[in-house]
Amino acid sequence: MIPLFVTVAVLLVVFGGLLAAADASLSVLSRADLLEIAATSRARKSLTAIAADVGAHVNAVNFTRVVAETTAAVLVTLAFAYAFTQWWWALLASAFIMTVASFVLVGSSPRSFGRVHARAVVRASAGTVHAIRLFLGPVAAALVAIGNRVTPGRTATFSSEEQLLSMVDEATELEVLEEDDRELIHSIFEFSDTVVREVMIPRTDMVTIDSDESIGAAMGLFLSRGVSRVPVIGVDVDEVIGVLYLRDVARLSYERPKGLDKVTLESLVRPAQFIPESKKADDTLRQMQLESNHLAMVVDEYGGIAGLVTLEDLIEELVGDISDEYDHEVIEIEHLGDGRYRVSARLPVDELGELFEIDLDDDDVDSVGGLITKALGRLPLPGSVAT
């Protein structure tokens, strides 16, 4: 009986190692990678099925691996129980051997091999993995569901957003990713939580033109401010008649048709798009892309104009500042030495917190100017101090 127990235990350990390698290979390959491998593999159906539900296949593989290791441990214990007269020697020997076997032959080496040769391992094990999913998938799914009930707050087997971002930070520290790549990934996740109010050009900084101004005045404004679109207003900023485009004014200035002096800006404007300041930035970006619109007026909860947002503002929130020869560079952070900084009142509060490595999240304000005004309880004057 002893040779039979040992032989079966060895086979189960080897099988567990193969499953560990398959699990590791699936963890480093994306769904697109699996479909690419399937296109040139004999196990096309199995690989396509795995790509359709990777999580279920991984759960089934892990369940089978645990069963194989546990069964091997029991068989080794029985073999030593026949070999030793004292039961505690059998327990010690089997515990030592199975610990080494589980760590080296199932845990460490196969997983390293699976990560390094992921494509080859997946191609070779696809049929076995899919077969295990078909036969034992429901059992594994039931155990995962029980585990989710036992563990409060755990609703899925996948990593959370915080865990993923933590992995990105760790990869940057290990120089696997560049710092620019890390910032871009963080920006993508933060973008879904950003509202238009946080990225818009505020009302006080808007460039506008009155509807009764001439074509020449409009052309001069475009050239002096380096913009390509300007809101046209009536009696005040809250009365936005439409948006004036540089190309329309430039075309008239070049063609100089008869009666040019009598042409009004109101006759040249295009309809303005209005969006609430609480609208999500990612939804606004998609809407502006679909409508081929580059500028939208931002409206506050009382119906007044809070500012405007451009397509460039939204894209810069993802990829950082985009400057051209017409942009006027504004230094938002200036290092004065001795731990002192001069910052723009428009600097976001979270960026000021990152500068001093402190938490300055405040739901009531978005900018440094708003934070200081809130702390003082009044508009700040030169020399004002807030603590």
C-alpha cells in the first residue's frame, strides 16, 4: 500500500504544480491576449471559453489544485503511518515533506514558470482548464459565494480600484512603469469622479464679447487673447447669445463683402451648449465628442453662468497641460526656498495638499483661493494670514 500511496501523492503534487502554472499564466494575460492565442491554437474553443469568463476558470483551477494538494497530504500521512510505529513521527514527517513540496513544487517554481512562459502554458493547458471548469465550476462557484457571504464587504474575486492603483505605484517604484504612465493611469481613474466645476474656466476668467461690437473688434480680441471661440453676451454674462468662431470672423475679414460694417456679431454666432456644473467630466467629454463641439457654457444651480469648459480642458485633465504658441504660461507653483511657495489662487486644493504631503480634501471649495476665503471668512487682502 505504501508504494501506491506515495505514487498517487507524487502524481497529485505534479498535477497541482501544473494547475498552479496555469493559474499564474492566466493572471498575466488579458482577454485580448487569450483571444489572440486562440486564433492560432488547436484549443481554440477552450481558449475562447476561458477568455469569456476568466474568473470562473481560475476559481475552478484553484479549487482543483487545493483538492489535489490536500489529497496528496492525506496519502503521504497514511504512507508514513504504515512506516512508523509512533503516530507523531508520521505526522512530523508528512508535514515536513508536504510543506516543502507544496511550496517548491506547487507554489513557487510552477508559478514563476507560468508567469514567464504564460502563452505557452495557456496554449498547452487550455483543454484541461476548460474541462475542469465544466465539471467542477459549479462547486467552485458555490464555495466562492459562501466565502463572499462569510467575508463582509467582499463582493467579487477581482482586485479593487485601490489595489490596482497600489500595484501601479509599486510598479513605478520598481521602475517597471514610468512616472508619466503612473500619473496617466491615476488620472483615468480619477476622471470618472471629476465634475465639470473642477475643470472649467471660472466666470471671472472668461473671455467674452458684447453682441454690439464690430467685426474688427472681434478679430482684435481673437488675436490678442489667442482663443478660437468666444461667447457672445447681451446685457451681462448670464445672457449668452451664442458662440463666435474665429474662422467665421477671419473669413469675413478676408473676403470683405459689401456691407461688412453692418454685419453684427449676433448674425454670426452659433448656438451655445449649456451643461450643469455638477455633470461628470467623462460624460461631458463623450457628449462633446459626439456633437463635435469644443466649447460649452457651465450653468450653476441657480441658472447663472458659472464658467465655460472646452474640449481641451477635459483632455488636459487626463493627459496634463497642452500648451501651444498662443497659450500664456501661468506659473501656478513657484518655489521661494526655505519651504515657502507662491501658488496661484486657482491651484486645486488637492494639488496644494500633494505639495506639502498633507490631506486638504474639502467638499466646499475646489481652489486655494476658495480655501483661504473659507478659512478667513472674508475675501483675502494682501498680507492676510490663514492658519
